[in-house]
Amino acid sequence: MKSFEEIYREKKMTAEQALELIQDNDYMFSAQAAGEPEAILEKLQYLKTTGVKNTVLNTCLPLKYYEAFKDPEMKGVMAHNGWFFNAGLRDAQTRKLVSDVPQSSTSILRKTLDRIAYENRRPVVLTTVSPMDQHGYMSLSVSAIYERDLINKGALAIVEVNPNFPRTFGDTQVHISEVAAVVESDRPIFKSKLAPYTETDAAIGRYIASLIEDGSTIQLGIGNIPNAVATELKSKHHLGIHTEMFTETMVDLIECGAVDNSQKGLLNGYSVCSFTMGSQRLYDYIDNNPSVLFKSCTFTNDPYTIGKNNKFVSVNATLEVDLTGQCASETVGHTQWSGTGGQSETVQGAQMSPGGKSIIAMHSTYTTKDESGKEVLHSKIVPFLQEGSVVTTSRNDTDYVVTEYGIAWLRGLNVSRRVEALINIAHPDFREELRRQAEINRIW
């Protein structure tokens, strides 16, 4: 019987050799964000030399704008589907080199696999793992969004083994026997620092923190507003974590004692997440830490799973809200800006939770520049969403909306009262016009 080390050596190959395993019509899934296998993705253009045709690459929040993403010669070789856009994919979209896949995180994998089966494609997962242990197991490290689910469904697994990636627990364990190819790399893991937040962010953070009771289970995202919220939560007690993304601010809340995961009601004692990215301090904290469980988003983001947590509070951002409560969180007009992510499901799940609350947070305004270069102020609370905008959270599900001017609680309100509640938290310069537009357009 071969040892795990012998099996590993037999499967070890270069990125180019691993890509030679890709066949016509294969559907490749790249791991999300910091979990993406950079050493493999940088070589994707090699597919042009193998003669392979009609493959698909599916990405979700890629951190680099790889050459294959912007190479028009990849057409016919590899189509590109995106579940969550970034600046690079927004550029690629203008070149017709990527297309968004409308999705909700707990169902999109099942729906995509249904489509793959219908089109007779083979699923392939490309991901980064931590080094193999003495039992033959590697860890999916910083992302368990859908990677383990794909392997469970029989996807061909091509992994980048990197010693700079932390070993994590949960739905992250992958045995060498489940892997088709091993590509070794020593590249640095992606790192980011917390950006200083503004007084506007701080004001929003204070309003949100006022809604979060002791004993709540929290879901926070990335960005200045969640960072501000976390700062304000340091005085709370017995908080729990059940979130899609585990952030450095959550480490702060654990270390200061605000989070002890003792009153969650589901997986007490554990911080539950699906992925992470951030600083080296964050990666050091999760490395070999069994108290942080990385679970597939089909679990973490399932509204029914979320509803089993006590006093679950979701905090999500949006780009624009209309006067009835519709939230456009992923598009700017006709431009795909990001993706749905877990927003629609955490919004619903929070309101299934005993004592739960769903919070949509945003600055009240944004600025653009006119032809002369002068800054123009715009309201994010509008009578109607921009033409082409996609509704991420329906008005049926919107609960709390928070800006630097206050809190609008829409739960159970008719349209007329919603209009007034949202106007009251809009920037003062726009309130009169919003009322006028509401009257003209009979938004009541």
C-alpha cells in the first residue's frame, strides 16, 4: 500500500501539466477571493495551446485581473462566468469577456450543477490548500464557500498547495486521495489592512450598535461601516458570530470579551463563517484554531440555519434604496458592480431568528463629477431606482435601513409610512424634493 507521501508525489505537477487535465466542455470553479489558486490562474492562457475548446471558468470575487480574463483570444477556449464582480471584471464586462450569473449563495451551486449536468459538462474545482498533514489531509484554508461541496459532488480537484495558508477546521478537510493534481507554490497570501473610517461611518456604526442587544449573534461584512460597527460593539456582552465572512474586527471582539459565542443557540462556543481575508494577524488567529468553524455557505447563509441562532443581526450594505424599501446592492444602473452574495438570504434569515433584525446600512449620499470637474452630490435614497438597477433585497424583506441621519424601521409599515421614514434619514438637502417626487408619482 502506497504512503500518503508517495501518492502526493505522484500527483505533483506544474501548473501547465495540471491544466492539461482540462477537457473540452469542462466547467471550472475557482475558489473565492483569497482562496483562489493564483499559481494556476496565472497560467490559464496555456489552455490556448492544448487545443481544448468550449470550457467555462466560474469565479467569485477574484482578487487579481488575470491575463486570461482580458484576453480576447480566449473566446472559444474559455468563457468566463462571474458570481461576484470587482473592478477587473467590470472592465472585462465592457469587452464582453465575462458575464454575471444572477445568484443567491445557498442555491446557486445547486442550480449551476443542474445546468452543468444538462449541458453534459464535467465540474472542476481549482483551489488553494494548506500543506498535507501526516494523515493525508489538506485544508481548504480561507474559503469553504462552495469548494468542499464541489468535491463532494465529484468535481475534479486541482489544488495549489501553499505553506503560507493557514490550516482551518470545518468543511475544509480534503484528502490527497480526492485530489487529481497538486501544484506547489510559495507565493505570499493576499493581505489587506483595515482602512480608517470616517465620522460618517462612525455615526452609522453607533446607530447600528444601538440596535444590537447583549446576547445577539452577528453577521458583518467587509468595509468601513462594519469596522465602525465592530468598534461600537466592544462594550457588549455574550455576542456570537455566525457570518459569511470572518473579519479582523471579529478577532478584536473575541479578544476583548464582547464575543464568547455562549448564547447563540446553534453551535455554541464556535465562531461560524464561510471565508476570510485580511491581515497576517487574522490568518495567524485562525491557523489551527478549532473555535473558528469554516462551513459551506449552503449552511451558513441558509435562512433556515440562520433562523436557529438567537437574536441574529445581519448588517449589509447597499448602493441605493427607493422610497418603498427596494435595495439595489449589486448594480449601478446597467453596470454590474459586485454581486448578491449572502445579502438576500441573511436579510431573510435574520427575521426568522427569535429577536432577530436585518439592517441595511449606507451613507445617505454619493458624489460624481460633472463635465467641468465639479463635484455633484446625489442622494442614495431615491423615488425610483436607476434604470437598469437590479433589486437585491425586495421591499418585502427590508427591515431596518440606517444612514448617518438615523434609523428607519420598515417592518410592517405601509408604503406611505415607509416614504416618511426613509425621507427622515435622507440627507436634509434632498428631503423636500423626495417628498415632492413621492407626491407627484403617487408613492403612498
